[in-house]
Amino acid sequence: MDNPCENKSYRAKFLLSINFDDLEFSSNQNYEFEVPGHFGVDDHCLEEEAKRQFIDKHRNVFVDTDMSIFVLSINKF
């Protein structure tokens, strides 16, 4: 049985869309992240947390580009 105090690990699959002027580039990206065991996990909160952690980790990329992140799936592992 899962210990509610332990962090829970997830793998998100993102579709990243980056725009430079009139050019658009897309890429799929897998990203592993953790949330505290007490984190209220519903699909929307989990998707927002995955995006927040990814953006925080890669903050320098987001400063000079117009990037969108779409969550394709999230799986617990």
C-alpha cells in the first residue's frame, strides 16, 4: 500500500511548441517529476504542476521564446 507521506513520481509527455517570428517548431518531450505525497492529485492540478516544474527547470529557455506546453499524458511510476 502507498505511504501517503512519500513523494510520488510521475512521467509527463509534453508537446512543446516554440515560435520564432513566423516560424513554429514542435517537439515531444518526456519529463519526470515528483510531487509530495499529500499533494491533492486531480488531473488538472497534476498537469499544471508538471508544466510549472518543467518551466522552472528550463527557465532560461522560456525567457526569450514564445513557447507553449501541452500535456499529452501523465503516468505514475
